[in-house]
Amino acid sequence: MPKNRVCANDTVLPALTRRAALAAPLGLLPSNISARNKNKSEILWLFDRHEQLRQQLNAENEDAAEDRIFKEMQAVECRLMAQPSITAADFAAKAIVESAHGILFPDWESGQLWIEARKLVG
């Protein structure tokens, strides 16, 4: 994780297990879980949730609601970026999230995206 980014629940993430993730509040789960989503990787599932939250944030006008949505987006982003890419689609989803849809460019040395890219190409 880049040094200039802080996860909303940074102290909780290292101890998070699959069982704990499954017991997470339902607010973190997308409302449109279906059979087709069961075939998606965890990264793509989290990417879908991130996009839902991004749309909600863009439509929201109240500060308190924006803060709540933004915190949830940060938590989803941290979980997404912590997962290893299995497919090209996983890596593409990470690139979209890490760059804030092309607005930001992660640091070459510390950006999670570039760290993973260097590992993938050896």
C-alpha cells in the first residue's frame, strides 16, 4: 500500500480471515448477488461494490452520507487492493480503482499496482 494512502480500517485488515469477512455487516454486500456473481473473483466482486458506492457518492448531496459512503469505499478499496490478481480482469479492476478512473497515477516505487505489476512480469 502506498505510504500516502490510509485504509479506514488499516489495523483490522491483517487479522481479517475469510470467516471474519463472511461475517461482515450486510452493508458491505452488494444488493444484487446472483448466480452470475458467484463466478466472479473476489476482486471483481469488490470492484462492482466499489462502482456502486462511487455512483451513490456522485448522487449524494449530504455531507454525513458522503462521509459514510466514502469510508465504505475506502474499506472496499483496501480489501480489493490486498487481493492478488488472478486474471487480467482482476488487474484491470485494480488499475481502475488505484488510478481513480484515470485521474491519479500511482507512484512507481510505492504504488500497489506497480508493485504487483513488477511481480507479475518477474
